[in-house]
Amino acid sequence: MDERKRIALVTGMSGAGKTTALRVLEDLGWEAIDNFPIRLLDRLIDGPEPSPGTGRGEMHPMLAIGFDSRTRDFVPDDIIALVRSLAERSDLVVTTLFLDCNSAELERRYNETRRRHPLAHGRPVIDGIRAERELLEPLRRWADAVIDTSGLATNQLQQEIRERFAVAASAETAITITSFGFARGMPPLADFVFDMRFLDNPHWVTDLRDQTGLDAAVADYIAANPAFAAAFDHIQGLVLSVIPEYRRQGKSYLTIAFGCTGGRHRSVYAAQEMGRVLREAGFSPTVLHRNLESRAADQIEGPQT
């Protein structure tokens, strides 16, 4: 079992979703601290254990630290140097997550909430956004992972964080299988994306339209298509062959995405089948269906063929 302590550093543009990310991490069992003076991080990690009777134990094995341009003594180059030194330690696993968002969307969010941008200093919001983007650019380039939240609703960002960090404490590769609709945007953190739109679309079968890939009638319809079995054999062979190699490389998470037009029929069934295959192979995948509850709509599904 990997007994190294895990540190997640969460930063990014103000208004891009740092608070949301930290709340999800806390729900997942991480100890989350926001606006912590990052220059004190090494002291937090290496501080002496509290004396008996204080009610506090040693540092939580999974610690999430949030910081941004508002944090005291915020100097990106100094932070990078500190985190680089921590990442070299054999007793720690340090991950830096940068939450980004395009300037127009950030400006809209600030105007909608009527909040002041921390770097605007009495000037228009967009001036503060530009100043912050320039300040944070070194951190963005250096971060292990960047999530662009421009087109993500809050629940979609929450899902992305769960997929990435849900079982980060495990020494095994955490496997997430997700279905989605191309019409509603691709999952930004997928390692594999398989397009199932080559299959006949159940949406255009009247009795199946309001059902989903979880329903037996839809599953039977898709499975009866010879094209599905032929393609899925290749997909499962690829996935089963690469998982051991990812483990050997120390990859802690793997996301496999199946997409169709609306994300309610073909991709859902394919994701369920991949979950079954992996469980039978001895893995414990998490299966998520991003657009399962979305409304069925002819305009989204496109023309009938």
C-alpha cells in the first residue's frame, strides 16, 4: 500500500471554480484549507506532532490547499520553487491543479455576482482579469493539470474533480468510465474517447426514444447491431491491454469515455458494458453517465438516417 502523503494544490483564476473544487475534495475525504500562505506549506507538512490530549492527530494523509492571487505573499516563481522541492520528496505525492476560464466568461460571472475583482483596484473587471492572467501564467504552464471551466456548469466541474481525485489515495489505478453526448461537449480529462455514433440511433425508434441505455429494450437494440460487437471487441482488447502498462508507469487514474450524440443511449450502453468487462477482469471501475438525465431532443440528435 502506498503510504505517501498526498498534497493537492488548487489554484487558478479568481472566479474559475477553486472554492467548488475544494468543497468536492473535502467531500471526498481530503482535508481542505483555502487561502493558506503557501510559503508555510513545508512547516505544515513537517511540523511537530501535537502533544497528547490536544485533540489533533498528525497531518491528514490527503491535504488539499487552495491559494490564488489574493493569498498573502503570493509570488508564482517562489511557489513553483517550493512545490518543486516538495515534489522531489519520497514521502509525498504533490499534484498542482490549475482552474482556468476565458476572460469573457470570467467578466460575465463577476458582473452577474457584482463582486469586485481582487486585482481591479477600482478599474473595470476586465483589467483585473488581464492582470491576474499575466501574473498566474507561470503557474498555469507549470501545473500538472489544467481544467478550463469556461463551458462547465458547477455540477460538471464537480464531476471532473471527482473523476480525478475520488480514489487518489489508492495505490491502484482508479478507473472511471463515463458516457457523454458530443452535442453537450466532450469530457476534458478523458484518456480515451470512443465515438459510438457509427451505431444506429435508438432515439429515432419511437418506443425507445424516451428510454436510455440502462433499459433492456435499448440494450437489446444496440447489442443486436453486428457493428457493435465487432467494434467493442477491439475496444475492450485495447483497454485491457493498456491498464497494466498504466499501472506500471504509476498512473493513478484512468478515464475512459464513450460518446454518442445526446449521451443517453449508445454511449450509456457501451459504458455499462465496459464496466461489466472490467469487473469480470478483476477491476473496480466507477461508471458515470454525464448526460443521462438530459432531455431527448430531435435538434440535438440531428437528422434521422
